[in-house]
Amino acid sequence: MLKVVQFSTGNVGQHALRHVIEHPDLELVGVHASSREKIGRDAAELCGVPGATGVLATDDLEALVSLRADCVVYTSQGETRPTEALAEITAFLRAGTNVVATSLVWLINPDGADAWLREPLMAACRKGGTTMYVNGIDPGFSGDMLPFAALSLCQSATSIIVQEVFDYGTYDDAEFTGVSFGFGFTPDQDPPLMFLPGVLRSIWGGPVAHLAECLGVELDEVRERHETWVTSVPIDCTMMHVDPGQVAAVRFAVEGVKDGQPVIVMEHVNRLTQAAAPDWPYPPDGHGGVHRVVVTGRPGVEINAHVGSGDIDQNEGGVMATAAKVVNAIAAVCAAPPGMPSLRDLPIAQVHGLMR
């Protein structure tokens, strides 16, 4: 039985917390919450599990580190507060607690992350003899495990396109996702954080480079592109209200280029309700979202993956899957050598040499 701390109980964290509580091989020993109304409440109450665990939420980092758990599931928002997140994570690593995280997505391909982030974490791993693993659904699953599954069926490949095509209208996260994508912005406003030069490449360039390395392909460059769609009618949805003249859909990509052609592409098409951007790609009929990989080559493969079914829509399914991706990795991460592995180190399907 592995002892686990859950760090944060937000959109992803509450699903991770429930997963840990219900997992037969994991024992919840601590839970972190930052909001005053959550501190002191039982973990079960915070994630909708019946009964009580006896584990109460706290904002005391020292107390959680001193538990010396086997692993902490770190789902606190890190991209907007990297200095604080780095301090929290390194405290666990130095103390001998492994980390699985959905935050600091630059580390999905740790070899490609900037030194200011990678080096303190590696030093903490060496000191504590610990391992840190970052993943999720996108970036994460859609850009690593899904392409590897498709490539394992190929004799050769000439290009790989990975897409997330999602209706974000039912996602209640205007404060981060909405603002990051610029939903509700007008065309004359300054671009949102996501579309500042280099930001897209910093997030999805790592997965592009990781896939290229596994394929044994040297890319000439990694470039980014984006465009927006402005609504002519009001749109009301869970995410937000959008007035005419404001952005209600975005399309962006990071492309790995070889010989002048994009050969590895990570693309997003994200809209608020199905009415937005009618000329852009949609998921297959009946689905609100898809994570898709298309490999051209011999024989050529397309895989469409959907999360959510029944009363779970695609956005709730997406955050549940993001949480599951790292909770399910806890045992493998705890057994791994100290350091910062990527998916290929845990291990992955064999694709080296397919692209030529």
C-alpha cells in the first residue's frame, strides 16, 4: 500500500483525490487546500465520496512534507505561479516523497525544459532519491501515448497530426482557461497569455521534440501558429457569456518541420458551443470532443479517442482523465530510478526508425 498526499482540490484535484481514496493500492494520508472554506474539512467531503476518511485538508506545507508519504499528486495550478509551485514540489522531493503532477506542463518532456525549472527539480530528486513525473491528457496522453499506439501499427510514417477538437462551452473555468485562450476578448485587445510569442512552443514544443527524438528524426525547426474566430451573435454557456464581436473559438498548433514540411503537428481547435467556428474541424458526430491522431504512411492510421459518456460530458471527462493519467502512474513512478522520466522511460511502445 503506497501512502499518498493530494495537493489541491480544484477542477483536476478533486477527481485525483477521489481516485486516490477509492484506489485499493493507495492510502490517502494528507490533502492540501489553499482556500479558507476547505481547510479542516474531510477529504471525502471535498470530492463527493460518501463517509469520512479522517484526513482533513490543511494549508500547512511543512506538516504534509513531514508525513514522508511515498508520493504526492500535485495538481495545483503551476503555470501562473511557477516560483511557488517549484518551492512546494522541491520540498517534497528533497524529503523523500516522489511527485506525479499535472502542473508545470513544460516538464512533460523534461529534457526539453528550461534549466531554471529542470535543474532545481533534478537537484531535489538527487537529494531525496526521488522521482518526478508530469503528464495529463493534453499535453500528455494525446501527444505521447496516442501517437505511439498509432505508430506501433505502421511500417513507415511520413507525418503525424495530433488534434484536440473540443467544445469548451460546458467547462466552468473562465478564470484560467477562458482568459488563457482569450475567449471573450475583442480583436483589438492585446493577445492572451497563450498566444504571446513562444508560449505555445514552450508547452507543446516539448511533446513535438520528444516524439521526434523517439522516431529518430532531426527537425529543422519548431514553429507555432494561431487564429481566432469572432462571433456575430451572443453566446451563452457555462464557461462565460460572449457578446458579438468577441472571440468564441481559437485554433492553434505547434509544428515540427523537416525539409520545409510540417511532419509532427500538435493542433487544438477549441470553441464555445458547437455554433462557434462552423468551418473548422468538429469531432465525429455525437461527440463534444475528440483527441485524434492521424499518421500518414504505410498503412496510415487514424485513432479517435473520446472521454466522457452517459452523464459525464467531454470536459468533466477531460479533467477526470487528466487526474487519472498521473494517479495511475504512481506505482511505476515510485519504482523508477531517481530523476525526471518522460513516458518513454516507464516504458512506451517502440517507434524509433519509423519516420524516414
